[in-house]
Amino acid sequence: MIGEFWDGWFDRWGDERKILNESAFTEILGAIFRQNASVNLYMFHGGTNFGFMNGANADNTRYLPLKAYKYILPGQPSNGKFAPLHNIVSIVLS
């Protein structure tokens, strides 16, 4: 069982986005299903940390995480329609 399959990671000010592309996402998801494992697609819809509750760092390095996060496949619309993700899952399951 994969309790949290992340398709992205925390974004920080000034860094490049850390998001799996569709090919890598499809390959990894296919490998999970070929093992007959269960999976939870963690936070693929995004969210926010309200106010200044987005965290910081504890070791005197600069770590400036963004307040909002959106772990979502590139090219996937952010308007609540998850068609690309649905298509990938459909292909992997077929």
C-alpha cells in the first residue's frame, strides 16, 4: 500500500516547480498497480496554509515555502476538472 503518492513537492520562493511529468507519473502509477498495491494520490488538487502558517526552517538556512501549493500534473487545469489525471489512471488500469 502506498499511503501517500506525491506527484509534486513543496515549492519555495525562487525555485523551480517540483512536479512529475505525465510520463513519469504514468510509469510509477503503472508499477504500483502491477504490484497489485493500493495507492492514495496525495494532494493532487492543491491547497493552502492560511496566514503565515506555511512553515519555515529550523537550521538557519533560508527555506521560504509558498503559502499555497498545487501538486498537479503539468498541463492539468486548475479549475477542478481533473480530466488528464482521469485519462492517465484509465490508461494504467486498462
